[in-house]
Amino acid sequence: MDLNPIWLTLKLAAITTVLLLAIGLPVAWWLSKGRSIFKVILEAIITMPLVLPPSVLGFYLLLAFSPQHGVGHWLQQTFNIQFVFSFQGLVLASVIYSMPFMMGPIKSALQQLPVSLSQASYSLGKSKWQTFTHVLLPNIKPSLLTAIVLTFAHTLGEFGVVLMIGGNIPNVTRVASIAVYDSVEQMDYSTANAYSLILFSITFILVISVFVFNKYRLKSPLE
Amino acid sequence: MIKIDIEKKLKAYQGTQVLKIATQFETGSITKIYGPSGAGKTTFLKIIAGFVQSEKGIITVDGLTWLDTGSKINLPPQKRMAGFVFQDYALFPNMTVQQHLGYASKDTGWIKRLLAIGKLETLTTHKPEYLSGGQQQRLAILRVLAIKPKLLLMDEPFSALDPDMKAELIGELKQVFKELGTTVLIVSHNPQELDGLTTEQLLISH
């Protein structure tokens, strides 16, 4: 069995998670403070991939970044970057597709912290950054872990969107979920089963770890 | 000298009401602020600290302008550094008693003294969830004292303390306020509990 699709999937999930963590933390913090109409619209856009068919998102990304059209053409001409049918295209699609899984838990957790925590820190002379890193972030650890694992696990399971923008190029865009589909198409059920079992096991271990960790971190209000 | 002249609309069940206060406090004075629930006592403290914005107002502290809506001057809470004891304590769940004080100040000698004042020396490694209500409230007071504030705003600071502990702590605080020259404003639903500590009083009513 070719293990490359598994490594490619893990690489894609790791890069997507790191990028989304870097983007998600400041954006979720900003979104958690106040509610302007602009923030509401942005939040709705970020949430769209949760309900949109992945093939629709993939189709529009394919159109947008195709070298024959606007943005894709400009990127190709100016920076010689091609997103369609490339690994960076998978990363871009995954970042957009998994964004609500990173943003949602972090934003909700930040909103649930009493505003007096930030105020207390500010009145001690601490900057917004110090308050974020020393007070807010340490107090949303369970949600942060949930966000990281959900993002990673969700990226592992992407299919429609990566197929649309990446296709099925071995060692480049052929991730595990596509390898499963490809094996089934070729009636090679044992290979499909092997890929599926590996994906199932990784996801199960990740999700169960979060649940066990959070069981000790979170207390029921009725306890 | 602290001069305050503010105007803030408050949303209430009966409709909008206006919190309008023009007053001044001598440096080093300790003032109790009392009045009916919903009159705006906590909001008044929060406007001074910079947590809540007033529509109109001027606040000057020892000649320095903290707020002047006419000139669009509005110092952030970090620049004002008014010590604030919150009604809900606002302790940081991730920090121990020692870490709370260490976050506020690096002066180890001062921290040691504060721990003795609050009788929390044996609880330095405890996080807030393992402290009683009274211990949490004392920690909230010690945390703001750690920055040696020139202005201290206290919102129901003794509500969870038993009478003996309250009397002892008030005696210690009186001494600390005098040493630091701190001007103190204390909101209380029970003004009698502050007898012997405060020198001035301010009524905030509808």
C-alpha cells in the first residue's frame, strides 16, 4: 500500500492547523469584542463552509484561482504561483474550509470569560497583548485544544473541496480521502479499507484524547 | 485633588435616566459612596477607571487630565492605573495567589507584606477555585494594592468577610492607604460597615 496519501494528508492537516491558529486567535479575539454589522457579516462568511456543500466552495475556488481567470491569472503572471491542482491550493482551500472549526470554539470561549478579567488586567497597567497571553488565553485552554483538534481532524476528512481544487495527482494532491475514493472506483476494497482504517484510527484517537483531557479541565455547573 | 464632572445615560427598566455627578475628592481622602440599587454607583467607578465611556465629562487627577470629552482626551485604563476591586473579584482562574501578586508587581518585599495583611501567606500556591469567598475577596484587594495605586476604586470590597476579619483588615488597610497617600472611593450597600475607615461620603441617587 502506498503510504504517501497518508503523509500528504497529515502534512496538509498540520500546515492548515498552524496557519489557522495564527489567523484564528487574533481574529476570534477581535470578533469576540463588540458586535458591529461588519463583524456580523464577516462571522457569517467564516461560518459559510459549515453549511455550504464542499463541492460548491471547491468550484468557486477553482474558478477564482484558475490561471485563465482574474486572481489566478494575476498570481500566475506576477508571482508565478498556481493554486489550482497544487499542494498550496489544497492548503488554501483547507484554511477556508476548516476556518469555522478553529474560530468558533475560540470565539465562544473568549466571549464567555467575564469582561472584568480583562478590565482587572488593564487596571494593573497591562497591555492588551499581555492581557491576552497571560489572562485570556490560559483560561480558554480546553476550547483552544478542541479548536486545534477539530481543525486537524476536519482537514483529515476533507474530500469534495480538495478534489475540486486539487484533483487526484499522486504525491501532490492525492490525499487519503481521495485515495479511498480512487481505490473504491478501481474495486480495490482492501486498499480502500486500509486507508479508511488509518484515517478512522487517527481521528478516533485525536477526538477521544480531547474528550478525556477536557473531562478533567471542565466542571459541570451542577457539580 | 481629583475633580470629576460627568454625565452618562443609563438604561433602566423604567427608561433612560441620567447619571450626573460633579464632585471632587481631596488627595488621601477615603469616601464611601452609597445609594439605592441601580443608581449608577458601579458605573461611576467604572467611568473613573476608564472601563465605561461617559457622553460628557471631565476627570482630572492631581492636575493630569484623564478624561475631557470636549477636547477628546480619554486615557485608557492602562494609563490611568486606578486600582479597581471588582464586586465579582475578577480573579484570574489560571493564577495562584502568588502569581496574582507577581503579575501586578515585581516588588517581592511589598508582596510579602501584602500576603501578611491579607493572611494568605499559607495559601500562596492556591488557585482561586480552592479559596473561600472571603479569601478570594482579600486576594482581589491585595492584587490592586500591589500596584500601589494613587486612586483606589472599591466595589463592595468587604461583602464576603466575617466581622472579625473585616475589622482587622480595615485597620490594616487604613494604615496602608495612609502610607501610600491613596485616595479611596468605596461603594457599599451597607455604609455602616465602613464607619471608622471613611472620612467623606457621597450619595448617588436617581
